[in-house]
Amino acid sequence: MLDALQVVTTVLVGLMVGVEVSVAFVINRILDALPEDSGQLGRAHGGRMLGALMPFWYIGSLVLAAIWAVAAWGQQGTGLVVTAGGLLILSVVMSILLLVPINNRGKTWTPENRPADWKQQMNRWDRFHYVRVAVIIAAFTLLVVALV
């Protein structure tokens, strides 16, 4: 049972990392290159869509890592899982304090109602997101090492 938990947790976190890397380095770059208001509309739609899914994914990953740490307590690699869990906590805190407020504003914007500094706000979200991506990549790496 522990083996299945370890694999499911690692795969779930790995998929989350893949989505977030894609957002950071592919999707947002594509959206930023679109003409006129298309990029801003795409970011707003993405903010609504992923903003509804990602809280469950982040919290679910954290819960699974915590269960893994408790279930494997005293075994080799548990310290890595605990550290990964700490990084996942950091990613959730970063999300709530830094990224979600910007996302909540941005997902409601249209070309007619967006603020004059909308691009600066999106760039700020991107910078925070890069740091969050680094944090969850580190957590994923620790889980992989603990698994093997």
C-alpha cells in the first residue's frame, strides 16, 4: 500500500510540475505573442480554468506527501519526503499570498475593464510563478529521490 501511495504522490506532483512549467515557459509566452487583446483574454481564461483546479492539486499533493511521511516514518528517505512537504507548504503559502490575489483580479479583466498597469501585474505574477515553479521542482526532485 505504501508503494502505491509513493508512486501516486510522485506522479501527481510530477504532473503538477509539468503543468506549471508549461504555463511559465510555453503557454504564457504564446499568449504574450498573440496580437491585440488575445493574450490578455487568454490569460483571463487560463486564470479562471487553472485557478479552479490548482488549489485542489496543490493541497492534494501536500496531503499525499504528509500521509507518505507519516506512513513511512522512521524509514530511509522520510526526511526527504518531510522536506518536500515543507516545500509544498511553501508553494501553497506563496500561492495564497502572492499569486492568487493577482490571478483573482486578472481572471475578471476584459479589454474594456482592465487597469492601465495590467501588463505589469501579469509580469509580477510571472516572476512569482517562476519562483513557485522552482519550489515545486525541488519538492518533486526530493520525492523522486525518496522513492528510489
